[in-house]
Amino acid sequence: MFVLSFRQRDELASVAAAAGWQVVAARRAGGAERRFLSSGAAVAVIDARGATADGIAATAALGSAVEANGGALLALVSRGENGSITALFDSGATHFLASPFSDAEFLQALRFASRHAERMAREWQAGAVFAPLGWRYDPVTRSLLLTPGLAALLDCVEAPRLRTLLLHLDHGDRLAATAAIRRMSGTRPATAFAHDLDGIGRIVQHLQLDTDTGRIDAVVEPLGSKPEPAAEVREALAGARDAGSARRWLTRHLAGEAAGPLHVLLIALNRFEMVNTAYGRAAGDALLRSAQTRVKDAVQEILGRDALVARMGGSTFLVAMCAPRLRIDLVAERIASALARPFVSGDSIAVLGCRIGLAEAFPEDDAARLLRRASEALAEARESDSATLRVADADGGSATIDRLAVELHHAIERGDIGILLQPQVAIATGEIIGVEALARWQHPALGTIGAETLFAAAQRADLEIGLSDHIQSVALKQAASWPAVLSNLRLSLNLTAADIARPGFADLFLDRVDASGFPRTRLTLEITESGLIEDLGVAAGLLSLLRGAGCRTAIDDFGTGYSSLAYLKALPLDYLKIDKKLAQDITGSPRDRIVVRGVIDMARSLGLTVIAEGVETPEQLEGLAAEGCQIYQGFLCAEPLSVTALTALLAKVC
Ligand code: C2E
Ligand code: CA
Ligand code: CA
């Protein structure tokens, strides 16, 4: 760990050293980047308590080195200087801790940062076969700073001039480099260009312009013409069959007896090439792996293990199975909604989505003909602006189906969309103190459809706001007339990103609450981290209006990948809901537990009440309780219930 402190006495370095950290301490900001890089540390700590301006400057100087290294930067701030958090965050800090804090809290923050660094390092691994490579150019001083890795590679001992660096490129590449540098502007501060470099092979240079200072930061990413990354990807994808084996599977199943008609889905990721170009191949490969896992999970959830999942090359997947058409539609829906969720790639978020072509086998079909029809349907889906799914017709044409999206309008009118209530339990007393409303669609043919598929269909039908309004009204109306045994419970409602972005939403929502008769003071509004991230300023404004009106607020799904503690400081929040994956880590490895513990401790030190989601076993509950978590929600108490079932449960408990 690398500590930069502006204080007279740097007691934290000794606290960390006593806990087994290797500490490299510095007192001056000058040259900190170089010293950080040569220390080999993964975590940098900048003590900005009482020295905000120096802290921000030092963070800015270290930020890109930390990022290029796949490290973490923990900034320590004074409690009274919350305003500096945003500036520190913008400068590249990844974690924060506000004073006063105990030694134990500091160590936990360190472990949390270190865990982040480990994760980043893993994600960077494919590209980071070499020491971190990068450079920074300052147009005012005309100075060029190289990371030691790049300096060694170019055989430059002292900082060269930008022109000298460009001379390492051949003529064509030099033109591309100059064009990339010139095309950056205030509205387009980031760009990239690729070229060959002796000793490495193909590389991508990711450039970032700091519009305030005119400085350019470059992260150099080797594209790995070496065999390792490709082999790694192949290995990771080994679970999936390739195109050849998919064809053999289809031929076998076309010939054999089957439980239902054979269907083929071809799924192509949207905008995948953009990720490859913008973030590099390592990020692209990682994204393909998570896309594949999502497709597999969606297929298995509905069809079990009998279906075929294969990767057809590029970013196209094939799913084939013998099953009735209704189930195939449902699988296609699930896949579409799974791939519509954002992907996290390093520190960036990529929203891709997909297009799907569907074909059903005819008696005279062979594998090639069936695949061709699925490909044609896919091509049509790709050309369409709105249809996610196209189905090949018998006559060779294709028809759009997005039945769920179409049916959703009627479903809302008919009242087929309802809510279930999942209890929230105070861990100390075992008492049910509130419920979260969760949407369900009672589909006449497909049975119960869960919230994720429902919201994905609403998005495609452009009905997100209509659906959200409907659910909020239903939940509030129902809660206002709950039976007496439920009359002390709090009600939690989920807000969507579309709600948050809607101008005047707070007034509209509060009118709706008042009209229902349900007291504002028993209401909690949950916003997910991904909802927040879209526009932090708007979300913060909305949350403080709702809170000022008597409601409470919660950050939902904390720990699912976007997590940055910066939000917690900046937002008017009452609760932090730990996502079920993270909460369940409490019974995982000692390292996993440390992260959960760190989140709970830091949330509590910021005055937030911690709710753990997805608690399924007594062991998980015990572990979370021991770490100071105050409320839980999960199958251990109950799954989402109807009002009748909830009333029965409370009557039994009381
Ligand atoms: P969420 O807000 O995180 O809701 C918790 C989800 O976890 C629910 O899934 C719930 O059924 C599930 N769950 C609860 N306990 C456990 C457990 O012990 N183990 C496991 N494995 N899962 C558990 P659901 O109902 O499918 O909702 C999914 C997401 O859809 C919700 O996540 C929420 O973000 C969104 N959503 C659901 N209903 C609404 C709604 O009415 N409005 C809005 N805007 N979003 C909703
Ligand atoms: Ca929620
Ligand atoms: Ca949640």
C-alpha cells in the first residue's frame, strides 16, 4: 500500500503496518505518481483530511496511474468537507472514508479497496501481460511522462517530447495518432487508435482529454497477438459448443424422436463491436463470457439441461431445443431481458441488448436449411429498429413477434399485473416490520411472469412509465386498506430509472400517495445503483424531495458491480440494501466475508440502516447479524406473498 499524507504525524501508516500491510509512505505530492508506480502497490491511500485542495491535486496526479494499474485509490476526508467527495471521485478516487473513523474501520476500508484492486487486476489480466503502459502529455509545460513499463519498452530513460514518441511509429500510424489527438474536444474527450509497436505487436492507445487543463492521458493496451489470451478465452468458452458441434446436434435431433417441435434461436449481441473497439479485446472477451453465462442461465431456468447452447463465432449464440412454441417464446423473452441488463467492463458500463432470429424445423429440413432460415430471421431482426425477435415463416419470409410487449397493454387494462409483498424482518427482534412490493404478471397462457421479464417487455413496448404508474397505484391502494394486523408495516416501492428521469415526478408521486390515503411516513422508495448512476444529480434531487416529504429512501442492489461509496456520502439515504449475491457471500471464503463486513461497517458509519436481501439460510442470517446488519429479507422468512398469505403469516407470528 502506498500512503500519501500531508499531516505532521502519519499514524495510519503504522496502523496498516501493524496489520501486516507493506507500507510505502510519502509526504509530498511531487513525483507521487512515479513513486506509486515503482512501489508496486495495488492500493494508494491519500489522506486529504484537513488538506482538501492538496488531496484533490494528489488524487488527480495518481488517479490515472492507479487506473492503468488496475489498482484502487482510497481517499480519507474530513466529515465537514463532503463537497470535496465529488471532486475526489472525478479525480480518480475509487473509495472514501470520512473521519472520524476507528483503526478497525480504516483497515476494513483498506481491505475493501484491496479487494477492488484484485478484481480490477483480474479483469485487466488478459491485457496486462506487460507492466502497465501509459503516458501523459501536458500541453502547458509540454512535458511527456511515461509509465516505467512504456519507458523501458521504448528505451527512453528520461521523458521524451511528444514528437519523439511519435517517431516510433511508421508514417501511416503517425497520421492516425495525430488525427486521434486532434479529434478530441470538450464534447468528445475520449478516443482511441490502434497500431503496431515493436516488441509487443498490435496495441490500442486509449486517449482521454482533460478539458480543464488540456492534458492528455493515454492507457496503452496490448491486443495480445500472443496466444495466451485467445487460449484463455477458448478455455473459458469450452462449456459452450462450437458451430460444428451444434450442426451435428441439430442433425441428430432432426432425425430422432422428440418431445416437441425442434426450434432454433440465433442470438446476436447489439453493438458488441463498439465495446471491442472502445475498450479493447480483453474487455470484449470478458463481456462475451458473461453474455454466454446469461444466455445459459436463462435457457436452463426454463428448459433445464436438455437444450443446446452454442457459440457460433463472433458475438452470435445459438440455442436449440425440442419444446412447444410458448416455452420457446418465454426463453427468448428471458434471454432478451438478460442481455438487456448492463454489462460491467472494468470501470465502464456497456448496455448492449440483442436481436434474435427464431425458426421451427419442418419435416423436410436438414440442419443447414434450418440454420439458414434462423439466420434470415436474425438478419431481419437486426435491420428492424424495434423488433428484438423475428420468426421465420413457412414461406421464407419473417414476421415480427413481440407478443409479450403487445399483450402488455391489455394486461394492464385487464388488471393482470399485480403485486406480491415480501416481508422485511428486524434481525434483533425477529419482528416483521415492513414489506417490499414486487410486480407479477398473471399471464393467461404462460402463468406467472416475473418482474424482470415484465419490465423488459415494458421497455420494448415503451410502456415503462405506464407500468410503473400502474404498479405504484395498485400497491398504494392495496396498502391503504390492509387489514389491521398489517397496519404498522412499512411499504417499500421500487422506482425505475424512467421514473427518476421524469420531470415533476416527485409531485406527481406524492399526490398519488396522498390520494391513496397511505401515510407518507410509512413509505420507503428504493432506487438501484444502476438507476442512480444514469444521472446522479437528478436522483439526489428527487431523493431529497421525497425524504423532505416524510418518506424514507433506500439504495437497492448495493454491491452488484457499480458500487462506489462516493454515492453514499452524496445522497440523502436512510437504508442500504445489500444485494443478495453479496449478502450470501457472508458464508463464503474469509475474503468474501471481509468485503461484506466492510460494506456493512461503512454503511453503518455513514448512519445508514443495513438491509440484507436474499437471505435463505439460518447460517447466512447469523453471519449477517454478527456483522451488524439490522434488517433482512429473503426466502428464510418468506418469499413474496399475497396479502392473504402475509396476513396469515403475521397472525401466526404474533
Ligand atoms: P429487487 O428489488 O432486488 O427484489 C428482490 C428480488 O429478489 C425479487 O425478485 C425477489 O423475489 C427475489 N428474492 C427475494 N428473496 C430472495 C431469496 O431469498 N433468494 C433469492 N434467490 N431471491 C430472492 P423479483 O420479484 O423477480 O424482482 C426482480 C427485480 O425487479 C427487483 O429486484 C426489482 O428491481 C424489480 N422489480 C420488481 N417489482 C418491481 C416493481 O413493482 N417496480 C419496479 N420499478 N421494479 C420492480
Ligand atoms: Ca428492490
Ligand atoms: Ca435488490
